[in-house]
Amino acid sequence: MCGIVGYIGNKDAYPIILKGLKRLEYRGYDSAGIAIINGKLNIYKKRGKVSELEDYILGMDKKGTIGIGHTRWATHGEPNDRNAHPHHSQNRIFTIIHNGIIENYTHLKHSLKEQGYEFYSETDTEVLANLIEYIYTSQKVTAEIAVRLALLKVVGAYGLVVLCSEEPDKIIAARKSSPLVIGIGDNEYFLASDATPIIEYTDRVIYLNNDDIAIIKKEEMVLKNLKNDILQPNIEKIDLCISEIEKNGFDHFMLKEIFEQPRSIQDTFRGRISQEMNEIRLGGLYSVNDQLVHAKRIILIACGTSWHAALVGEYLFEDIARIPVEVEYASEFRYRNPLIGKEDVVIAISQSGETADTLAAIQLAKESGALVLGICNVVGSSISRETDAGVYTHAGPEIGVASTKAFTAQVTVLTMMAFMIGKEKGLVSDERMAILIKELYDIPSKIEQILKLNDEFKKIAGIYKHVTNALYLGRGVSFPVALEGALKLKEISYIHAEGYPAAEMKHGPIALIDENMPVIFIATKDKSYDKILSNIQEVKARNGAVIAIVTEGDDIISKMADHTIEIPEADEVLISLLAAVPLQLIAYHIAVMRGCNVDQPRNLAKSVTVE
Ligand code: AGP
């Protein structure tokens, strides 16, 4: 939810931290702050974006080679200067930045007040800063020990970075449930919530695990756990390149990521489908293959767009692998005392791999003894570590808050899983498998064809940019795509939109239809095509405006709809990969025309790591 950056080395810390915060702003952007230690401690923080902080700091003392920075998405305390991070302890001995939630902060705050501590903010983070200071001064221990003892009293989640003005030669970092990555340079170390601010300096990283504490000086880093055991760091090599995290000439990250989908889908199936062998191989699932193939039920848990991908997964697993599926909002699943059997397979789907509700649902599923798998886009993310096995989508960093390429990559993985299981169960013939593999190979070029219609989508957006409501309708595997199209429009243009099964329109939503209500149909050629023709006629009979996504060459709907968007023909199970793209672009253009902040929509953040 928040972005954390730190640097210790021989270079000026400020420019490194500032640039890192800008790369992480997608994680939260309601306030920002920087602390730099150079003999004395300078803290600058305020409400607003990183660029506003940069203007605020102009001309101030920011020299120093050790520093930390934070960009916030408020959880405790409204976005304002006082609640912005970094937070210092009462006597300014400790300065900390924190991503996560200290669940027992009110209890800790009460105890500290009894010791004479006063607080200037409403945050849980300030409580932690004072707790560390209280232990440090009352028990006369080192900063490292004070941090460790304080964390032993904490209930909750943290990605934490600490400076101590009395031990100014080090940075202390710790992690529980909120991600923290350490980049290893030559006599310098970089810290960040994920690898994007680090990759331009080094490709050697350590992903901190839960209960890890790192004590970092310029020339060395010591890794321990909360029990004070010294740990051997697991140094990994990241293969991201800087261009992947920059806009590369696109106006927005979201537009770049929509146009990346031919490549991201290709990268997701690359090395996993083989025409020669006519097989699908998902290495991450080898160890659990039998349990997956013999699953009595699959439970898909996710949030937001990932939940829409899960709904597509339900159609695929039931239709192709003939396994009963339940799709659950993670936030609901975790609280309703669900029945989870040992023969169930729970699959968590998450782009960020850090969504708090999905992580909590995973814990619940693990307690039941079920096999828990993950489909994530961020290597080393919490969900990828908490699950028994899984499959990474290879969509590359998704910076735009509105998820696009992650959705199509998730659907690609779910399709491969369904066919892999179906084949193992003898339900998918060699011929059917060969057709699917060929069709999957053709998807990137078909999306390229759709992307060429971008100007057409822009024209349609221009016609409907002032509407206040919109309805998205689809049947079968296109129903989740209707939901996804509606979410895209809602979250970036702030127009209210709803997705519905097309047949459900008669059970209420049809009352909404008039000339001011555009209805977007996914009406490609499939077994329910004739039914959706009737639905379109029902809308037209009530003066509704119809935008229809149709199969190339459809000359029926073009005579009925106000606008038709022709997409290439594809196997019914793959149509969601194609139909989503026009909806992403129409939402994008409407949002831009309405002057909305497409990459950082109001009230939203890229990764919802709080409940
Ligand atoms: C989708 O555009 C939204 N940004 C949001 O619904 C997102 O899909 C949801 O928060 C789940 O995130 P995750 O996939 O990282 O778990």
C-alpha cells in the first residue's frame, strides 16, 4: 500500500531516494517524506505527491549518503503533513518508515503514554518509533536490539526501515507480511518495497522473509531473525530491465500496458506450451500435479480484476477439466467460516501478490489442510511465498493502478491449467489440445489486430465521455469480461458502470435503459449468440445506445447496434483475452478525455495491502 525506499553508501542519498519514490508512487500517493542523516537528521515530509515534496525541499539541506523515503496510502490517520512518513520518536533518536498495519498500536500507545510519551500524529507508525526508543533508552541496548525487542511486541504487518541518530552509520530493515527488497551494490545497499527503484543500480537482491531483520552498513549487511539467529541471505538475480518500468513514449503506464499484452501473453505461455509435443507444461505445478488433477473441488479466491479472471477460470475448469469450482471474493471467504476439505485445491489469484484479504484467505485455507496454489505476477511476493506452489504470470511490472495485462495473463495461465488437467484426465483429445495450442499461439497477433483499431475506440469514447452510467453485458465466459469492462470504466473515469449477465437484464436493469444509457455488449459468435441478438433488440426497443463487440465479419449486429467493434474469431474459451482489449481502451480514452488521472485514480492504490 505504501512505497518505501532507502539508501546507504557513498553517493548522495537524496536523488536516489527521490527517484525511487517516484517509481513507487503507484503504491500510494497521498503524502510523501524523506529523512537523511549526515551528522544531523533532516526530515522533510508533507501531504501530496512526491513532486510536491521535491518542490518543498528545494534549497533545504539534503546532503548525506544515508537516507530513507516513503510515499503513503493512508490507513491510520488522514493524509496530512503530520501523518506523513518518516516518523521520528519523541526524542528524535529513531526515525522510521513503515508499510503495513500495527494492529495492537492502541494498546502500545496507551502503555507509552503512561511512560510519559506524547504523540504528534494519529499513526500506528509513530507508536512503533516511540516503542523502539523507549526500549532503547530504558533497557540501554543497541538500536538493533531495541528494534528486535519492539517487533516482538508488535501484532500486525510491517515493511520497516529505521534510522538511529545515535548510531548514524547504519540502516535497520525488517519485514513481516509487507514486502521489502534489499539491492546489493558495491559498498552500497538499496532498499525498496519492490525491485523497480533498485534495478537501475543492481540486479542482485534479497527478498526479506517474514521476521527477518537486516542490519546494514555501507560495507556489510547482517541478516537475522526475531530470535536473533544469524541467517544466510539468499541473493537472487532480477531480470527486469529499466525500460519495462518506464513509459517508453506512451502517455500513461496503463496505455503502455494495454499495448504490451501481445508480448505479456506470449511471455506467459512461452516455454509452457509446445506444438511439437502437443502438450502444456507448468513447471511450478509439477510437485502438486496429482493433487490438482484429482481435486474434488477448486476454490478460486481473489479481489477486483483478479476475481474477474477467477470467474473466467470457473468456466474453463468446469467446462474443460470437469472439476467443480467455487469463486470467492477473498474478503468474504475469510470471514464466513467456509467449509474447506483436504481434497479441495484453493487457488489464489493476485497481480501484486500482496493483497491483504487474499493473503488472509490463503492462511485460512492452509489451516484447513487444503492444497493452496498461487497465480501471481510479482516474483518473490508474499502470496507466491505463502502458497504451496503456483504459476507466475510473466506480464512484467504492472504500474497502472487499473489492471489490464495482468488480467489477460491470469486468464492465459488459467486456460493452460484447465487444458493441462483436462488432458491428464483424458477429457481433452490430442486434436482438441492441438487446436488450443495453435489458437493460443495466435492470440498475440490477434490482439495486435485489435490494437490497430485504437482510433476507432477513441472515437466511440468521444461520443460517450459525458455519460453518467453504463451497462456491460455478456454471456458465458464473456460475462466476467463485462464485469471487467465495467470496473475499468468505473475506476479510471469515475463513471458508474455495471456488468451483468446479458440474460439478467430483463430481471431489473432493463428499467435503466434509455437514450442516456450506453450498453456495451460482448456479442461474439458462440452458442448463446442468438440469445444476445434478442438482448440487443430489447435495448434498441427502449432507445438504448448499443456498442457491440462482435466477431469479424458479423453482418447482423452491425445493422442493429450504434457501434460495432469487430474482433478476430477465436475459440470460445479464449475470447475473453480478445474482448477485454477494446473495453480497456474505451475506458482509457474516456478517462483521458475527462481529465482523470489514469495511472493514479483518486482513492485507489495499486496494491491493497490493508483490509
Ligand atoms: C483492478 O483494476 C484494480 N486495480 C483492483 O481491483 C485489483 O485488481 C485488486 O485490488 C486485486 O489486486 P491483486 O490482483 O494485486 O490482488
